[in-house]
Amino acid sequence: MVEQNYFTIDDANRVIPWLEERLQSMTSLNETIGRLRSDLGTLVQKRTSNGHGDTDEEVMSNYKETDVATNKLRSLVKEISDAGIILRNIERGLIDFPSVREGREVYLCWVWGEPSIQFWHEINTGFLGRQALE
């Protein structure tokens, strides 16, 4: 059984700058992966229309670049997960921190762009159940 790591509000606030750096990198990597996939579609169309030619090398290069970017993205996601933080959505930067409130497990909820932890929710309600900290 894995021991649960709980965050206080102060603990969670301390890691926000670290998370912002990783979210920025992940957003950039997602954009790169999207561009590479789009480029691959163009290369595959070009390849089928002209036989193959120099597009073979371009396709292989695209695969390699996509693989590198995907592995970097996975590594960043794992870093966050290994810290005991739950990444719910990369694009929105939606993060949950396991915490204890009034003797029960809850999540401190943070969205990229918020200056600090300001909300929490029950573990079964999700983002729509966010409540302001008192």
C-alpha cells in the first residue's frame, strides 16, 4: 500500500512556482507535439502523392522529434505525480493537492494563473464542487 502524502495550504503554496515552470514547459511541449503531428500529416500526404523521395527522412525525423517531446512531457507529468500532486488537466493547469480538512481527506484545488491556493473540494465532487477556503 502506498502511503498518502498530504499537503497543508502552506505546503501547496510553496510548490506553486515549481508547478508553474513545469506547466509552462508542458504547454510548450504539447504545442510542439501538435505541430509535429500536423506536419506529419502533410508529409504523409506528400509522400503518397510523389512516391517517397526525401520525405522518408523527414518522416523519420518527425517521428524522432515527436518521441523526444512526448518523453519529456511524460517525464514532467511523472515528476508532478511523484511529488504527490494530482495533475487533472495540462491545458488548464488544473491541480489537486491531497489534504485533510476537518478530519477527512479532501483536495486543495489550484488552477494555473491563480496566485495561491484559494479553494478546496471533496474528493468525489471535482472542480465543480470547489469551495473557497475560509
